[in-house]
Amino acid sequence: MSKTRSPTKPATISLGRVAHTRSGDKGNHANLGVVAYTPTGYEFLVRELTADRVAAFFPGLGTSRVERFELPGICALNFVLYDCLAGGASQSLRLDTQGKLLGTAALDLPLPAPDNLLQMERP
């Protein structure tokens, strides 16, 4: 089955088109791991998936700051969202007290559509 591009390029794509995610808690903070499907996708994410973009995607969490770490050897980025869990698992009244759903939600984060998307999608 070959992949074909539609005649009109979309303005944005979702993060889930080029990467998978995993998330969890570290006390009152959360980690969001993003692993690109391909090295080309990783290069795209390094350019486009900034700490500011992640923070803007989760405006209602009360995050004090977001820090990004690059892991080029495994084509991954790790984000730490500080103070986003309303006290953490033992104190928070939120449904997702451990930040496990942040990764799932982040799959919908919009990114500018690249011209070479087919080189970034899951093989």
C-alpha cells in the first residue's frame, strides 16, 4: 500500500502523525516523553516542538514553566511541566493525578505541516 499526498497540503498536522508519547508524574511535576518515528521526524520536532508550544497547548494546568531536553540518540524529546499536577497524586483532586493522560492529549498538539511528512510518519 503506497502513501499518497492529497492535492492540498494541510496547514497543520497533529503530533501523533510523527511521534508517540509517554507521560507520568514526578511529584507535582510531569514528564512528557515524545519519540519521533524517524530521524527526519526528530529533526522536525527539534525545530517545531518547543517548550513554549507545549506550555501553550496545556494552558489550564497551572504549569509554572516547561523545560525541554533533547535525546538525539533515541530521536526523543523530554519535557518537564513544573507544578502542573495540582499538588501531585496524593493531594490533587483532578482525575489525572499522575499526568498519565498528558501524553495521550499531546498527540493532538498541532504543528505546522512539513513538506516532507511522508518521511516522518510511522514506517
